[in-house]
Amino acid sequence: MQAPTSPELLARLVSFDTTSRLSNLPLIDFVEDYLAGYGIESRRVMDETGTKANLWATIGPDGPGGIILSGHTDVVPVDGQTWASDPFTLTERDGQLYGRGACDMKGFLASTLAAVPAMAGASLARPIHIAFSYDEEVGCLGVARLIDWLQKEAATPAYCIVGEPTLMEVVIGHKGKRSMHVTVRGLSCHSSLAPHGVNAVDYAAMMAVKLREIGARLAAEGPFDAAYDVPHSTAHTGVLIGGTALNIVPDLARLDCEFRVLPGVDADRLVEEFVGYAKNELEPQMHAISQDTGIDIDVFAGFPALDTPPDAEVTTLVRRFAGSNGDGKVAFGTEGGRFSETLGVPTIVCGPGSIEQAHKPDEFVARDQLTRCDTFLGRVVDWARAPG
Ligand SMILES: [Zn+2]
């Protein structure tokens, strides 16, 4: 049987609608069967509902060392987007392969699977681990469970490559993130009696202004790293919802907001400052009218920053695979922060396609990016085969 190419495998992977809100199990079944065809056993690490799974597979010797090839299986929704062709049918136009997830990041998954026959056929001296996660796009949730499991059950790998789209450039750093839901519980009444109520929209607005103040301070005082497009940490409100009618004092409002921090900046301290403002400044004012009011802040997702030194072993190694001298830093987050910070495995981000195309209608990966990734992974296999 002819081994499938990376574009052929990408077409299969794109055909599974793995939008984060859906189960990824049909895709995981496919990958598991594919690996089994080469005699490779997979391990599933499920979510709490049993409808999503991380997949972990080791090729080569058991034991410590070797390298993780990591990617997420989920994709962002196509809702409200206008596509020139069906987003779940990979379509080629002018050397570009269009489909949801083509670039973010089923392209890397496809190249990894296309390299499996070479991995399985070689006698590897170092293990190559495949780590495919779920729910990356909604806050790197799946990989957290996978890493918990790895800490308990598996020997620690030496290196990790996260194949998020970097145009196959070597990326050593990204910011960390904390995502928060803020719920403001006020007290409703007729607007003509406004001072008798607790206006949830007003307090939500004050929380948004507080975030702006923290953001302004971070922008003015740093710390700074000029390697990032935005060279400082940021604070941002993405959603502010509240109220039902002009003549009702609103009893409920909601904010969705985030901090993104440079490596070395303590994101939890910023969250504490934000929570402290709610508890110490705003809630006493609200409680003066009614004890049943308040502000609840739920940090529902986040990931650590990635900060791999330019002279680290893993950086030198992955530069060799990529045929590049890069040491870039990117604005977007990845699962790399978790592999590096939580699991303690030196990590680099390097994968096919451009983040410019991610999450958009008519997302694509260029065919030659997949070819470059195939070459890159061929070098990974050579390295695992012949230590030295
Ligand atoms: Zn991604």
C-alpha cells in the first residue's frame, strides 16, 4: 500500500468537523486506526464528559528522552463566515489548500501522520511521541489533562515541538494568558427609583475601566520586550453585556476579559489586583444598598508564557531541523507554555502555514509549507534514528 501524502491526510483531517464545541472522537478514531496500521498503539486521555480525547502515542523505545510532536485537533467555528468553498472539504486553488483548520493546525498533524511510516520503519534510538489534544481554541483545556496524565504515567521526554503555524520559522517565546468571566449581581428596581437599586451595568463598566487602567500602567511602565509586536503585557475587555430596558435598573451584567503577559510577568498578581478592586472598592458600595449583590470573577482558562532561551539545546536542535537561525517571538499563545512550564520539557513552536490565515474565512495552508514541514519531520526522524 502506498503511504498517504500530507495533503491527502490533510483532506481527511479537514473532513472531520472538530469545532471545539463538538466531539473530536471521529477524528481520534481515524488517527488511532491509521497508527494501528503501522503497529503503533495509541493512548486516549479523555475529558470529563467522555466526548473528547487527547491522543498520545510513542514510536520507538519506551523510557525518557526523545521528542514530542504536539498539535491540537480542534478548530474555531465557521459560523457567520463566508467561504468560497465548503470549509470541511479541502480544496486546492493556486497551490493553496483551503479548509477550516488547514493552517491552524491540521497541516502539522497531517505532516506528522505522513511521517509515521518512516518513523515506524526506522529502528529508533530515541522515542518520537505524538500528542494530539482537544479544546486548545477554548483555552488550552485538553492539553492540561494530557500533561497531568504524563506527569503521573509517562517518562519525561527531552524536547517538544508545537506545530502551530509559524511559516516553519523557529519560535522561542509567546505571552501567557488569563481569561476571565466577570458576573456583576446588582439589584433591580424602576429607573425612577434608581438610587434604591444597584446598577449592575455601572459596576461592570467600572470593572472595564479598571482593566483599562491596569493596561495603561503596563504599557507605560513595562516590562518591555521589543521582540513582540506589542512589546508589553496587555489587559482587554472583549464582551460587556447587561440590562434589558431603559426604565429598569439592571440586576445583571457580564464581562469577558483577559490579561496577556510577557514571560516573567506574574499574571496571577494582576488577577489579584483586579479581584481586589472588586472586593475592596466596589462591593462595599454595592453592599451599602443590598448584601445580596456582588461581583464574581471566574478565571476560566489560561496558559503560561513560553520563554525558551535562544541558546537552549532545543533551540539549536530545532533550528537544524528547520534549516533556519530563527529565534522569533509571537503574539499568539500555544500549548507550548504548558509543556515548558508545567511539564518542564524545553519547547519550540514551529509549524506550517501563517497565523495570518488562521481563524479566518478561506483559511489555507500553502502546499509548499506542507512540503517544508515534511522535510523538517524527515530530519526529526533521522535525529531519532541516529543519535549523535
Ligand atoms: Zn492553533
